[in-house]
Amino acid sequence: MPLWKIYHPVGAYTREDKHRVAKRITDIYSSLPKFYVDVVFQEVPQDSFYVGGEPASNFVRIHMDHIARQLTSEAAKTKFLARVEDAIAPFVKDRGFDWEFHIDETPFNAPSIVTQSLLV
């Protein structure tokens, strides 16, 4: 189950942009049911986003969590990264944003912890 968190400057994306990005990201995972793919957009004010100790007004950070799925070969990684770049380039690179992303992969056999809040 992929979860993408996209941290971006305030006002960088319209509602329609977010919809289109989420659709393009979901399409990357064509072998999964669509409801497995989650995308969260997080606006970050300039005074709350720093790169190298300096305020960043033109930076997009993408964090991907891959839960129970892993890229197991160099060929799979290369193919996946090409699909990622193709999906996000019109909304990041082509708009002149500085950007980076990383992928965390949780092994399928990792223990799950479920927490629940109870109101007394």
C-alpha cells in the first residue's frame, strides 16, 4: 500500500492539480487496487520549510512509504523511478521547483501495530 506525502509551498497546487497528480500517481501502481494508493498534499509556509538552514520557497519534498511491497531488483527500481519522474515532472520539474524524494519500504512480514483511541 503506497502512501505519498507531498510537502510543497503554499499555493503551489490548485485543487485540480492535486487531483491530476493523485491520478497520475495512482496510475503508477496499475497492479494494485486503486484504493490502496494514498496521496497527501501538505502545504508548508516558507518560514516553516528550510533547506540547508535557509528558508525554501521553491522546494517540493516527496516522501513515499511502500508498505508490504518492495522493489527487489535494479531493473524494477529503474522502471519505477522512470514512471515516477514521468508522473510528477509536469507538476514539479516542469514548473521550476527544486525537488527531491525518497522511498521507505516496509517489508511484508514486518509486524503491524494498530492503535485505537478510546474516549472514556
